[in-house]
Amino acid sequence: MRRFDYPAPPPSEITPEPVYRARRQLLGLGLASPLLALAGCAGAEDAAPVATAVAATDSPDGFRTREAPTRWEDVTSYNNFYEFGTGKADPARNAHTLKPSPWAVVVGGEAELTGTFGLEDFLRPHAVQDRIYRLRCVEGWSMVVPWQGVPLGEVLRRFKPTSRAKYVAFTTLADPVQMPGIRFPALDWPYREGLRLDEAMNPLTLLATGLYGKPLPNQNGAPLRLVVPWKYGFKSIKSIVRIDFTERMPATSWNLAQPSEYGFYSNVNPDVDHPRWSQRSERRIAGEGNRVFAERIATLPFNGYGAQVAAMYSGMDLRKWF
């Protein structure tokens, strides 16, 4: 018998497990091809990458980085938002069906003030602030994004969480009319995320309402999304419709789908690899000329925000609590 030894495929060519498990339903709908071709992310990590270190040049409070922002065209066209499709270009192509106004947010759980609030009432009276944050995707790519928004902690204090509140749970809109992607079981909808209460209260944590001085585009999570710059990008849940204060650690979508690959904390950590690729380096999306990605750079612990957040995890085994 003749034997052929084929090289192992790179991570960028591996189908995510939830999509693979949903293949029968997708095939039955005649829509499997674009989903099964999903690469997780173009430019994901290869083995033993050669990286160039990037010096941290942030402001002392971490609210601004001096690194060059990623172009508007790239920030708004290269996204993960499975509610509109699993390809990186799908959200920009399909998210026109989302209606971000009027919008309401339900606040529930362990707090003195709960109920349903229109978006303006939910955010009032807090002033919108400008932030420039690095965004690191677990798949190996990164951006630098000029956000506008309100610090999450300022908003949460208004609802007076009780002493029983230890975590904050977030839920995305799940409307099959506005979000055609949820007709397919790529994940267990609605999309859910969560933070420990001290993480939610950290000054870096932002409820974003805009980018580049404009309202959030639909594909970027309009009208309200979370931005947690020291965590991998999937923690920054989009199109939020519900926030709950909880005593127990809330279930989160990617942890439910693939618990060995996506932990609750999901802090950016170059020393803890994803099971299918290294996290030691990343490719910054550049979009210049014919290049999609700039040269590979070294990934920084906590995405470079260690001075502002590392103390929250003092004494924790960050390999166990990944």
C-alpha cells in the first residue's frame, strides 16, 4: 500500500467545532459551503512564529495608545459577528437588516434598580469619552480602534448592585428577522458573555456607542457593545439588550460551545496557547496596498494593559483560569 504524508493544515484552514457540528443542518439548507470554508481568521497563528516586539507607548491610564489606528475601512469590514454570518466579510454585507433605533436594555438580577430602559435613559447622564484601544482576536489578528463610549462601571453603579452581585452577565439581541445568522446553529443563541464585577467596574471597560467619531456601524455591534481591551475580542459582546447582576459565574457562549478552548476569563496571554495555535504573536491588520496584514508582532500580556488590570488577578493561576 502506498502511503502519502500530507502536511498538517494551518489553523486558518480548520473549521470551528460548532460549525462542524452543525453541518447536517447547514447541508440540509444548502448553505454549508460558505460556513464550512470558514477559516476562523485569515492569518491565524502558524507554528513557531518569528515576532517583533512592540514597545508599550500608552497613556498612563491606558485610555489611549500612540499606535496608529487601523483604517475605518478595515475596522468596519473585517469582523466577527456570527449573527450575520461566520465569514469576516459577512457582517458588513448582511448587517443592514439590524434596526439599532429605538433600542432598550433590560437590567436585572442582584441590584436595587432594575427594569427596561431606553438606550438614552440607560446611558444618561454619563458623558461619552474617547478611547483608543488595541483589540486582540483569539484567532491571531489585531486592530487599533478609536472608540467612543461610556465607562461601564459608571453606568452599573447607577443600578446599585447588591452585596450578592459578584458577576455581570450580558446578552445580545437574537432576532431571526434582523439577524439571519441565528437561523443556523453555529452557536447556542442568544450570544452571552460575562465579567467578574471588578472587571466590569475597571475604568478601562467601555460600553461603546461609536468609533472614529461616528455612531457604531451595525456590523460593529450597534448601538451598544462592550469593549474589554485586555481580553480577547469575543468577550466584547455586541448589540447588547440585557445586563444582569449575578451571584454565580454566568454561562458564556464560546465557553459553552468549546470549554477546552475558550475560558471564562479569556485574558490575552501569550504564555497560554489556544489548543490549535500559538498566542505568542499576532498580525496587525494593515490594509495598505495589497497587504491584508502587517508584519507579525509579539503579543503582550493582558494585551499591554497589565499596569491597569494585572492586580485583579494576583495569586490566580492564569493557566487554569484562562
